[in-house]
Amino acid sequence: MNSPLLQDVLFTAACIAWLCIKGVAEAVMSGFTKISTAIVAVFISCFLLFTCLVYFHIQNNIEEEMTGALNQVREMVRRNVPVSDIEAIVKPSPHLSSKYFSGRLSTDQTQVNTVNQQNVLVPVIIPIKENQYLIVTPFENTELTQNLTFFALVAGLFFATFVLLLFTLSIAVRQRLVPLKQLGDALSKLREGKATQPLPHSDIAEMNRVINQFQQLKSALDAKEKQLIKIDKQLALLQEQERNYLARELHDNVGQLLTTIKAHAYILVNTKERSVVELSAQKVQVMSHQISDAIRKLTAHLHPLVLDRVSLQASLERLVYEQEVAQPGTQWDVSINLKRYQEDTERDIHLYRFVQEAINNVIKHAKATKVSIQIFGDTHSVTVTVKDNGRGLGNHIVENIGMSSMRSRARCIGANCSVASPDEGGVAVSLSLTLRKEPPMLGANVA
């Protein structure tokens, strides 16, 4: 059955649905637009389905009521109720309409009137006199309009409530997401290196947990930045010390020797006495060897050339042997086993410098009588442990230039470095490295 009112209701529902979707998409923040749109779409679909079911249910009820009314008219006709009484009953009924007809009936109308059709929505033709009839027909528009109007009012109220609910939800979501927006702004400032203000506390447990994690991350980054600044200052100081050392060695040692050689060379050129010439030549020879030794010492200080000629194990054994000779009053327990270790030039330099710095720290600061050096390496890992029985670190670990250098060397090769004070005293410095098939990229200048 066609109903203009049903079309109006469906059109109104579609318009309200579109306005809801558009309003939610504009009001709710972008991260929730899809969710809100899905909610609205599901709601509109359910509402349209519910509208169709309600319409057909109303239509079915009206058909049943019209059929009952027609049956009552048929019953009154069967009982010979006067036509005027039937018309008086039918006229106020919302289910039936009546009209007078004058003339001859068609064949179809005659057949409809002669057949006793119960529970069928066909007009009832009541003869009044010859060629004059009262025709009672089912009429549904009045009650259908009333029912659909009431349904439209209820649907409009429900839609208004739903839109108000979505609007309230969008405001609540916007307010609840203020801490998240502040967190995003703080992360942007943190990425740009700008100072950030402490984030306010949130009453949402999950959001508050994220804010606390951000605060901890910021504190850790600030601590790391301060540590990097401190290391940069130490490296700058170390660089100046290295330059001063090189300048002093070149000026005080090599420079003076070259000046003396120049003086003896002048004597060799300008004197004719054989004894003076022989004496000057001997001094030039001795000082040339001294210059050669000084240059070799400086070169070894700048770069362990021994690594270019022998293996890492031989280089470390020679390094420890030189310290044993230089420190005869110290008892050395040394175990170096790198026979199965696969050498890598850049990684080997970092390992050599790590062990060298650890031994230098023991000699300079520990005042130890016993030193243990344990180095083991194979195809899978490398471990280094340098331990002494000296005065230890006290209550805290001092991050001096040497210790920062060791930690930096360990980071360059992806190793773990730890410094501890054992219960029996002294200091234990250890390095643990797990070897990969492809070693990490290292810097070019690693000496």
C-alpha cells in the first residue's frame, strides 16, 4: 500500500541521519569520527528497519479493524438493519466510508455483492431501492495518518535526544582529550629541544599513567643530556690535554734534540779537527736515535701500531707484559685466550683501548698489590674482566675521563660495560660483548 506519510517519515529520518553524521564528524575529534559515524550508521539502519516493521504492524492492525468493521456491516445487512442506521454507524467510523450510488451495477460489482466474502476487504453494496445503493468501502487514511503522525513525533523526539546525546558526548570527549593534546604538544616541543611545562594531573587512570610515563621519559632524557654535556666537556678537556702533551713532547724533547743536532751539524760543517768532528757525529747519532724513540712513543700513544702487525691476543699480551715490567711490585694474574676469536680491525682497537684504559686506571689510582686480567673470546662472545685489590671506589662511582672513555668504547661496539666494588675490596671492570654475524657500523677514527 502506498502512503505519502510513510515516505515523508522515511525522508525525514534520512535527513536527520545525514545531519547527525555531519554534525558528529564536525564536532567529534578526528580520532573518533569513524567510531561516531559507525554508531550513527548502525542506529539509522536499526531505526529504518524499526520504522518499516512499525508501519507494517500498524497497517496490519488497520486491515484487521477494517475487516471487522466490514463484517459488522455485513451482519447488519443480514439482519435487515435499516440503511439509515447503517449509515449513521458507518459515518463516524475511521475505518469505513459510505456513499450513495444511483444506476445499474456492473457485473463485477454484482458478483462481489452476491458472494458471501468474510474477512475480505471488499466494498459492501446495500440496495436501497431499484437502481439506488449505499456502498460501504474500507477507509484507512485517517487512522493510518494518526498512527504515523504519533510515530513521527516519537521518532523526532528520539532523534533529538540522540543528537543531544552525541553533542554532549563530543563535548565530553573533547574535554577528556585535553590532556592528550597537551601531551602531543609537549612531545613536539621535546622533539624540537624546547622546554616543556609539567603536564596537569588527569582523573583518567590510563591517561594519568601515560602522563607519568612521559614525565619519567623527560627526566631520563634530561639526565642523559646532562651526562652528554658532561662527557663533551671531559672530551674537550681530554683533547686539550692530548694537544698539550704532544706540544710539550715535541717542544721539550724533539725540539731541543733537533736544535742540538743543528748546532752539531754546524760544527761538522765548519770545523776541521778530527776529534771534534767525531765527537759531534757521535752526538748527532745518539740524538737521532732519541728522536726516533720519541716519535715511536708518540705514534704508539696516538695509535697502537702493534695491532697492525700482530693479532689482538699478542697485542694485549705485550701491553700487559710492559706493565708487568714497569710495575715489578705488583702481582699479576693474567689469562688471555682469543685463539677462536675472529678479529675485526675496528672492534679490536676498541677492545685494546678498553683494556689499556682499565690497566692505566689501576696503576694511577688503585694503589693495588694484586691485579687480575681475564680475557676470553670465541666466535660467539668476548668477555674482559680487570680486577684489583686496591682502595676501591668508596660509596660511589666517580665518572672520570678514563671511565667515560671505557663506557664510550663499549657502546661503540655494542658491548655492556660495568664497574663494581666487590665485597673483598678493590674495583672490578668488566666488558661483555655478544658477537653478531655482521658487526655494527663503527666510526672511522677509533684510535
